[in-house]
Amino acid sequence: MTPAGNTIPPHASPPGAPADSFLSGHRSPTPSPRRRIPLWILLVLLPLALVAILAIGYAGLAFLNIGFSNASARRASILATMKAIDSMLKTYHLDHGAYPPSLSALVPKYVQRIPSDPWTRPYGYALLPKGGPHPYMLYSTGPSGELGSADNIDYWTDVHTKSH
């Protein structure tokens, strides 16, 4: 009962509360009109959502290929370094009329220090007998570090033939 003696009907709101109030315990008999999402929002958000999904998928694939890209990056580094060493050896040959007995003979005139392969091992170098197909042997022992294993990289078969 209210102070005036009137009772509040069960579906009515308490005095001072809006018609559709939490305190009333139910919704007002006239629901509010449903709001529609503007078309331009859909046209903007849908392509953004698709781009986000594709980017996440691409990032996942890139993450899975890290091992492969790391191996190919190491191989590319070896091939580029071997080409540079070959260039230094040819320059030495032009200056001295012969190839150097070891790679350390290139220091300091042709290079500051002899580069290492990506596994921090020195490149292999050896003079070959005259009259052979190549004047010297230049190689990396690859990830295994063992000469003669399947992962060795030879300048004349893996670099020189593929770049000419």
C-alpha cells in the first residue's frame, strides 16, 4: 500500500521509476523498435574480418615454415659467401700468378678476416692438381660438420654450375 492507501498494480513501475525498469520485474508492454545495423558498417567490417582471418592463417603458415626458411637462408648465405671467396681467390691469382696455398693468405689484403659458414666452421679450401677441371676445391661441411657427408656444399657443383 502506498501512503495514500492506493495499491500499485503488479505490472506497474514503482513511483519515480521509468516505465521499463529493472525494478518493475518485467518489460513494458510495448517493446522498443529493433535497431538495424547500417549497411556501411557491414560493408566495412566484413572485409576487415576476412583480412584478419587471412592474416592469422598466413602468420600460422609462416610460423610453420620457419625451419624451412632458416635452412634456405643458411644455404643462400653459404652460396653468397662462396661466390665472394671465389672472387677474392681470382683476384689473388691475377695479382700473384697462382692461387693461394690457404685462405689465410687472403688476409689482410683481400679480406679483413676469413668468413665462417653459418655453423661457425671455416670453409674448406684445397689446391687441386693442375690440368684438372678446377684449380681448387672450396666447400662447407654443412650442418653435420663432416667432410664427405650428404649435406656438404661444394662450390663447383652447388654454386658455380647453378649460377652460370
